[in-house]
Amino acid sequence: MIICSDYSLETVLHDGEYAQVFRGWCGSTPAVLKILKLSHLLPEQIACCNESLV
């Protein structure tokens, strides 16, 4: 499970396709995930990120 803190979700153009890039922290380790669709995030990752928005 990714423990989100100080994360960002940005859209980038990659190989002619738009991709979502998630940058956050898993504990004290930086985590960068390139996801083509938000649906590729696991439910617990989405919940974690939603919590960090508060």
C-alpha cells in the first residue's frame, strides 16, 4: 500500500500518449508511478490519495 504524502498527479505526454504520473511517498521512500489511466491505481492507493487531499 502506498502511504501518500506530498503527492502530485500530473498529466504528461509520453510517446504520443497522455499518461498520468503519480509522484508520492511510500513511507520515507519516494514513489513514482506512471499510469495510463486512473483506473490502473489500486483501490487502496486511490483511497490513500483521497485521504491526503483533506
